[in-house]
Amino acid sequence: MPVARGHLAEPSVIAAEELRTELEQQGIAADVHDGYGLALVSVWTGLVVWCKDDRYWWRTGWDAQRQRFTYAWHPATDPVRAARRVARRYEALRVAHPLPESSGRTS
């Protein structure tokens, strides 16, 4: 089993790192955070992928009628395809929430 931070990695952390690696290969930077048997892959504003047990899941929108978020999920056994799906969501969010233009100021 892979080692993370000096201890044996939990399955959720392994899955999160696999997804992060696949996203990185697509040019998308992400960070992995773990604790309490759950791992998170932080990708972009409004895009965090949760990893637990055998799946990844992330928010895909808002259901106004039900007044709740909608989610997509993907098996953690297929991080390559999951990364492609997350990348599509990432691109949509980048259009909706682009980085602010730099003012050229350093302070």
C-alpha cells in the first residue's frame, strides 16, 4: 500500500491522489486534503471532488425546484474517466468564474 505523510495511505487518499495525477496530466492543478476517512480533491472555485469508499462525487449544479445541489459521481476504480468528467466541469466553471485580471500591482 502506498505511503502518504509517513503513514499508510487510506483507500480514499489513494483514490484522490490518482484523480489528482490524472487531472495534472490534463493540465489541471489540484490539491488533495484528507482526514476522517475521507479525501477531498480541491480543483477550482465551486469544484471539490469528495473521495470515499469506492466513488468520487462532486457538485454539478443547483436544482431550484428542490432547493438543493445536484451531484455527479463516478467509480473510484476509473480515475482516468472520472478526471475527464471533472475536467469538463472545471472548464464550465472557469468560464463562469474566471480568475480576475491582474492589476499589475504587487502589493
